[in-house]
Amino acid sequence: MRNVTFVIAVTLLKGGVGKTTTSIGLGLSLGREPRVGQVLLVDADPQASATASRVALARRENQLAARRAEAGG
């Protein structure tokens, strides 16, 4: 199978239009798709909202995994 790389850019100069939310959702959806290899989400926004959101999501996923392990499932 041939490796193919795609670059998807979500851009708009106006603030508050959902660029970060769209980017995070797209990245998560692609990352869960079995036919997709790895996904790299680059947050070039000085506010780093995508980075903060991903860190918070990772913490939540870890908490849920720990609760499942404690419950035996």
C-alpha cells in the first residue's frame, strides 16, 4: 500500500467562527478512522486553544479508562 499524505488547513481571518472546534473535531474523527494512519494537528494560533483542548481531552480519556479498569471492564 502506498503512503499518501494529505494536508487540510482550516483558515479564516475572522475570529470566533469555529476554526479550532472544527479542527479538533476533524482531527479526532480522522484519528478514529481505521484506514487513516496518524493525524497531526498543528495549532498555529497564539492562544493555543487546540492544544489546551487536546490536553483536557486526553486527561478525561485517562480518567474514564481508570474508572473502567477499577470497575473491571
